[in-house]
Amino acid sequence: MRIEFPNAARENFHWTHSQLRIGSAADNDLVLATGQAAPHHMQVQQDRRGWVLRILSPADRVHVNARPVRERALLRAGDVISVGDCRMLLCADQDPTARVPVASPMHEHCTVALRAIAGPLSGKVLPVKDGLELGSGGRYPLELPQGDAAAFRVGWRDAQLSLELTQSSERHPLRVNGVVAQKLALQPGDQIGVAMHRFVVDAPGMEPEPEIVMPELPVEHLPEEAAGPAREVWWLIVTAAVLALGIALVLFIRF
């Protein structure tokens, strides 16, 4: 994970471990100013779900994408954590613009939507279908601070779900998973952000279906197969019959 500090003269912070401790004390991994955070303010833990934020000092407010968090929150690349006047932008390690585009042969049958998780459109699910325009001139305008304007389009092109920036803002660039982007192929779970707006790509039909592997059943052998060739079985039967006949003749002669 890489952490940027928007509107602050501070270098980016790179984190490669499974746990990140944040606070104003010197023993933290990421040290903030005393006026911004408690000595041990919070920690980010990586587990099977992803990045989990845990608040260690409940008396001090923490916001994720402008929403207050009191105990825990599940994070994703592109989220902004605010502690006091310190803002931390979580960025993906891999640049999404450097991906190798992969065509989706079943794109015509995929259900794709942008789920707004922050900003004025929060709570809305915007279907993509034949194409979705957001921003100036689109069905869903993007309200930006200081009267800025931005717009982008999401739609299918060459069997790929593509994002294209159609109007840019220098102060509020378009980001995908925290990385500045203008045009790229989207994947399920990507987060698109412009200023306070956050959209997550929901496209379950694009995810590969799990391969079902049938377990090999053990081969059941019949008792006759374990006894050897069939001719050996017949010799045993004949031998037993001869012995029985002999015993019967002996008993008949004696009595």
C-alpha cells in the first residue's frame, strides 16, 4: 500500500507489512503530529477480507470518505482517512493504468453498475448498460468544490469495460484505486474517485466462475477380481467337488 497526503508537503508513505500502526507516539509505523492524533490512534490490519481499520482511541474522531468511524471499517484502495486536519489517501501498489486489458466474451450479458459509496450520490446504484455519463452534460452531475467541473464515461469498448475521462479538473483529478487515471480498462471492485465522490465497480458477471473439479471416486473391486483369474476359481470348485464325492463314497462303503 502507498499512502499520499493530499494538500500537504509530506512525502508518500510506503507500507509492505501486514499491520500499520498510526499515531503521534514515536513507536508508531506512521507518525502524525501531536495535534492531529492520539499517541496510539489507530491501526490497519491486513487479513483475508483486505485492509481493516481499527480505532484505538475512540475519543478522537476518524473519518473514512467523510464518514465517521468509531470502531472498525473495511478499507479499499482509493479511500481517504481523515484524522484531525490530516488526510491520507490509500493508493494501490499496482498502477491500474498498466494493466493488460482482458476481453470479456460474455460482456453483452454482464450486469455492470457503479455503486456510489461517498459524495452527494451516495447510496445510488447507477447501471452502466449501453454507457454511463457522469459529470457535465451527463445524467448524473458531479458537484465539485470551488466550482470545478469534471466528467467521465464508463461503457463497453472492444469487449472491455472502459473508463474515459472526458473533462478534467487540475485540482480534483480522476483516480482509480487512488491512482490518477484518464483512460483504462476497469475490473470488478475498482474504486473511481473524483474529489468527494466515490464509486465502486460492481460487475459480478465479469468475474471468472470457479472451476468445478469432480473428485476421483475409488474403483470398487469385486471379490472375484481379488481371487485371481477365473480359471483358478473353477479349479477350486472342481477340487472341492471331487473331495466331496470321495468322502461320500468312503462313507457309503463303510456303512
